[in-house]
Amino acid sequence: MEVKAVSKFIRISPKKVQPMVKALRGMVATDALNFLKFHSSKTARLLYKLVHSAVANAINNYNLKENNLRIKHLTVDTGPTLKRYWFRSHGSADPLLKRSSHFAVVLEEIKPTLVKKPVAKPTVTPKSTDTTETTATETTAGVATQPKATAPKPKFTQGLKKVLTRRTTNK
């Protein structure tokens, strides 16, 4: 089973992230999280969030164990570059490129589990808005059910007229 997580438009240059990405490829997810948690760089903080999100997806959506996951793919791609200028002396300017990145991680199981059923999400039954429920109805067993009591809607027409009337400013 493979689990993905993606993080886009991160304001850091892909060139700064590449060395740490190479170190993390193929690591067990828990080891990678411990490595990233205690590293003091911005790159580690961003990659920790991404790997942690992928592990949470695996646990919540597919009932996988955290110790049984490893990093299969971890990629960093270039995102859009913001082009700004740094004004210099004598009316000249230097370009200032603010680069961004797209991160993607794919986790896989070390030992495949036998049951790969996703977690069953609770289903919400929509409430019917039929007006026919106010009368007594019979069920399939032939037993009459009581009609549902509905409160009458209050009328606010008088109050709305007072609120929405126009006042003249010439007094």
C-alpha cells in the first residue's frame, strides 16, 4: 500500500532542500521523523510537516502501523519564482529571484499487511423534508406512528418593516 502527501508553493529554494532529501530517501518513517524533529534548519521543519502528514494519512485512512512505513519517493520540484529587483547605486538594479518549491512524499509498507481495508467513515442520512410526514402513516407491520410535531414559524413581517423603512435626513 502506498500513501502520498504533497506540499506546494513552499517559499524555499529547491537547491537548499536537495541534500536533506537525498539523506531521507529509503529511511523508515519513524527514524526520518526523529531525524527531522531535532534538526535545526528550515528545510527540516518543512519536511517534518510533510512526512508527519503522510504518516497520519496512512494511519487514519488505511489503518497502517507507523513502524511499518518507509519513504519510497521523496521529491522536490521547482515552483514559481517571484521576480523582484534590488536597487543599486547610479540608477541600476540587480534581479532578486525568490524561488519556491513543491514537495511530494510517497510512503510504502515494509511488510505488507493482509487486510487493506480503508477505515469506514460514518454515513450521514439526510433528513427528508416532506410535508406528508405530518399525517399519521402506517409502517410495514401495520402499526400507526404518531405524526411529528412541528412548531409554527413566527411571523416577523411587522418587525422587518420597521427595520427596513427609510428615514429621511431632512428633519
